[in-house]
Amino acid sequence: MWKGRLAIAAILFVSLIATLSMFTVRGASNDQLEVYSWWTGPGEEEGLAAMAKSFETANPGVRFVNAAVSGGAGSNAKAILASRLLANDPPDSYQRHAGLELLDDVRSGKVQDLTDLYREQGWTKVFPKGLVDNLAIDGRVYAVPVNIHRANLIWYSPKTLQEMGLSGPPKTWTEFLQQAETIKAKGRIPLAVGPEWTQKHLLETVLLGELGADKYERLFTGGISWLSPDVTSALDIYGKVLALSDVKSAAGDWQPQLDKVFSGSAVYAVMGDWSSSYLEQSKKLQYKVGYDVAPSPGSDGVYDFLSDSFTLPTGARRPDLSRKWLIECGSAAGQNLFNPLKGSVPARTDADASIYKGYLEWALQQWRDPKTRIVGSLTHGVVANNAYNAEIDSALGLYVQNGDRAKFARTVEQQYRETQ
């Protein structure tokens, strides 16, 4: 009980500090731009600072106010932002994951339509069509993507694969199940997982690998049923994969999940490409030497993306400066300042490729390849609205505990109809 009270007190304290900061900002000069995000970690904080400096240089006399809130992988920031939006006291721009995570804000009129800004800046010509399609809500666009991360990746140590006698990572989930028997026989864990959201991340990659890009997309638009034979088969594979993981002793977060792989106790982990920055900066591992990565099984040629984006809130104090900030976010210069530091790639296909090295060089090649199929992430807010995503979270938590695949499928099928 006392732990719960401490957690509530901590959130209230963060809210109070943010509110006091807000009043300080509001009472200051109008020649400032307040930008709200959860970018406070290594790399992302420096990337935001680089864009802020560029913005101030391009707009003399305007002060960039960084209203970032740390903690909870963005959950603290989102909670405080929700309070501000309800009070009709928005920042001048705020961060969201691109896609249907923004749907509630659109329906409640909290953000402005940016479709004309896209036309003015020519962004539909430099952002891939698959990205723009996933950004659009009812045919309009409400956010500007700064970066691109890839979700459908499997990470491993080349040294461990050599010790296991494995020639390479699995190209299908069936091949993974086959490799897992060899790995288990040699006393290693086939797949490391972390907390519930990482298990959901794994689910989306299994669905993508087993269904293919077309059926994966249709699953989240009501085009195919969660009760269909193809999805049933994919969920059965997911159950088998999960059974070969360390889910009963899951890591507390994605970093210790990866640590198990690079300490040698586990062989694979499925995680997004923010992993490369962690492995290189914190673990001091070199791409292709100390660590390597491949598309998650069955998803070669598909880029399951997520993106950080910024908005123009309704009621922003300086919408003119908000638009200039969004132009900075969508520009080649801004994206090239931010992404090498963040460990992501630019949304634009015309950005300077020469500044992206190691893993990011390969990722950018994949993103810019016109043959690459782009789909949106479930776990990270692209293809499911907030209400539906929350229902999937609840149902998946129960499924991981009781293994009742049929009940999980029935629940998420019903909740799709009730949350649209």
C-alpha cells in the first residue's frame, strides 16, 4: 500500500513542478516557444538541444523553452500533458508517437490540421508514401515526424551464434523454433523478453512475420478477423515462441533484456533499433563485431516503423512560432542534427546519408529503398488508437498468464468493434 502511495505522491510532485514551471513560462515574454516532450535521456536530449539551437539561430530574439518531463518512458509526460490539454492550456508544440496515438487529440479538437503545411513544405515528396499514409487520420495530417525507428528487429551476439554452431539468425519463426531446441540443449535461453510491453512488441513481430505485411495491416483495420485461421495459426506460433523465452523471469526493462543476450545467458532478443545506441554507447559494442541485428523472422523487406512527431496545439500562444518549429522538425537540416545523436534515421528520404554510420547506415538504406514495405507499429502507437491498444494490453497480460489463446482472440476482436 505504501509503495502505491509513494508512487502517487511522486506523480503529484512532478505535476506540481511542471505546473509551477508552466506558470513561469506563461508569465514570461511572448517571444518564446514552449516545446513539450519526454526527451530527457542520453542522445535524445542532445538531439533536441541541437534542434533548439538551430531554431533560435533562425529566429533571432526567440527563446526555445524545453518543457521536457522525464520518467516512465514518457508516461509521466503524457499524464501531465493530458491535464494541460483538458485545462485548455497547451504548450506551443508537444510530442506524440506518429499515427493513431494522436486520434483522441484530433477528435477532441486539441490539434490543428497540418495538411496545408505539408503541401507548402513539399513533405509529401520527401516522406515515403507508406509513412504519410500511416500519419493521416481521416485523410488529414496533424503531426510532423522528426525521426524513424524500426520495431521488427532481432538482436544477437555473433560470438554466441558461433558458439552455438548456428550459421545465422532465423529467417522464419518456424526456423527459430528449430534453432531453439539446439540452444536449449546447450543450456542457453533461446529468447530474452522484458516487461509486458516488450511481450506485446514480440507479438506484433510474430504477427507480421506469420501474416505478411498485407494481412498484418488488415488485422488492425478490421479487414481480417482475429478469429480467422491465419491469425489463429500466428497466435499459436506466438505461444510457442513465448514458451521458449524467459518470460517467467522476464527482465525489468528492455536494457536488461538485451544485457542477457550480450552476457551470453540468452541468444536472441526482439527489440526496436534504439537498442543500437544503447549497445554502442553504454555497452561499448561495435556493430557487426560485438553485436549484430537482422529483420525479425519472416519480415525481411518490411519496415515496421514508429516515429516521434510534433503538433500544433489548438490554443497555442504563438502558433506562428509553432509552425516555424514544425518546419525545423521536418527540415533536412533539423532531422540531420537530431537523428545521429538520437540513434534513429530521418523520416526524409533526401537527408544526407554520409553522416549515418554503422547500424544507422544500414537502417537508412532500408528506409530509403523504394522496394521496402512500410507498416506501422502496434506497440508504439501507429496502427491502433489508445483505447484499443489499452484493451490489447489487458487481454495480452491475461494470455501470457493463462495461455488461453482463444479467449485472447475473442476479446481483442470484440474490443476492436467497441473502441473504433
